[in-house]
Amino acid sequence: MKLYGIKNCDTVKKARKWLDENGTAYEFHDFKKDGLSSEKLSQWEQAIGWEALINKRGTTWRKLPDEVRDTISAQSAHQIMLENTSIIKRPVVERGDEVSVGFNADQWAAWTD
């Protein structure tokens, strides 16, 4: 498993704690510190859709101009997420070709069975 997120994000901390407590091996990638490639973002968009990746409840989304939020599309969302990784819902977790977004203990437990 590979967990993507931001080290000091509360949800990422919760996810890492759960994975550690359940003995689940994972690799952590801090996309704030280590970056995020356009190719990786495209893989996630193909797997789960760009809408699932954008955190519309966060301050980064709320700080976007109204015209950007009102006219967001797959293409503009991709660029916005690359420029503002904080807008990506966290954590993003990969296991093989499977991708999940957010804290999802039930799915992760099923992956490790």
C-alpha cells in the first residue's frame, strides 16, 4: 500500500495510526514535501474521477475565486490540484490498481485480509 497525503493533516495522521496499529505495511508519500506528478494525478483521476479527489469542504477550495469554482472542469481541476495539492482530499491510498480517498478502515482491512 502507498499512502499519499500531507504529514500534518489530521486525517492522514489518523490513517497512519490505524495502519500502524493494524500491522499494515505501507509507504508514505508527502505530496506537499515530495511533490505530485501530473501522471500520478491522472492515474487517480482515471481510477476514481477528479470530483472525488477535490476537497470542497477545505479552506483551499473556499479560497478559490467564485468563477473558478463555478466553472471547474476535469481539465481545470487537474491543473488546480497540481498547483494546490492542499485541495486534494486526503489521504489517497493505492493498492495495486485500486485507489481510495479519505480514511477508509473497512476497505483497507479488506485489502489486507
